Amino acid sequence: MFGWIIKRDLLLAMRRQSDVLTTLFFFIIVVSLFPLSVGPEMNMLRTMAPGVVWVAALLASMLSLGRMFSNDYLDGTLEQMLLSPQSLSLLVLGKALAHWLVTGVPLVLMAPILGIQYDLPAEALYVLTTTLLLGTPVLSLIGSIGAALTLGLRGGGVLVSLLVLPLYIPVLIFGAGAVEANMAGVGFNAHLSLIGAFLLVSLVFAPWATASSLRVSLE
């Protein structure tokens, strides 16, 4: 059932490629506009690059949170998932993983290319990619909680932002901080360890919290 959920969501995403491309294009446009507005001052670009890329990734990830459960809610698939004998937390984990594969992985792959605009050295690009690889799954897992809590509510997109944005801030700080530490010649392993800890905690608690939120939203 876990594999079926992932395969199904990936297939639906391929049939609605506009939703996937919207998230990716938003990320590319936001990251690319900053060098044009700031100018060719390389020191300033290198300084602001980690924060810009991470904020753009965070906002791009939030764009697709409203669609994580809404289509299943409208066609009745979500109710069938709740009635199935399978663990709802495991099904939620599969949907969060599919969401990351569709939205997070393209951002991770594009980040090193976009980082060249900011004249980031090769090692800084590697650290940036690593932090996004560890941090974007956290965004999907935490975002699933907000998407479940606001399911079926009018103006749910705004409520999702208000709910999950404060929880995203630690990942944003340590993700951008790791790249800044690398460029400053300081050890960045502590930042990566903390992001990894956030990922492990999210893997344990986010599916359970999302499953509970779905049950409440559907009652």
C-alpha cells in the first residue's frame, strides 16, 4: 500500500505537469531575480545567496501544500484510505514522500545551477545542495500537518502558511547557516547534524500528527 500511494501520486503528478512546473518555475524566477536587482557586486551576491535560495525553496514548497490532500478529499479517495486496514500514518508518509519527489527533488537539482549566478564556489554549492537534500523532506513532512488541518476550509492556503511557516524557520536558519559557515571557513557539520535531527524527528512524529489531523478534518 505504501508503494501504491507513491506510485499513484507520481502518476497523477505526471498527468498534471503544470502544477509541478509552476513550483519549479517559481523557484527559478525568485532566485534569478535577486542578482538582477542587486547588481554585479559579487561579495554581496555570495553573502545573500544561501538565504535567497533557501527562502525561495521554502516558498515554492508551500505553493503545493494545498494540493497534497485536496484532490483525494474531493473524489472520496481520502475517506477510503481512512477506512482501509492499513496504517493511516504509513499512507500519509507515502504521500509526503511523493510530494517531496515531485516538488523537493527538482529544487535540489536546480539549486547548484542557480547558485552559479551568485558566484558561489564549488564547495559552497555542494553544501547548499546537501542542506536542501536534508531539509526539503522536512518541509514536506511538516507541511503535511498544516495541509491536513486546513483540509476543506475556505482560505486554507493562507492558513497553511500561518501554521507551518514558524515551524520552517529553524530549518531555514540552519540550512542557510551551513553554507555561510562553509564560506567563512568555519565548520558546518553541526548545522547538517541539526537538520538531520529535524528530519528524523519529522519522520517519527509528522505522519502520526498528520493522520490525527485528517481524522479530525473529516469528522
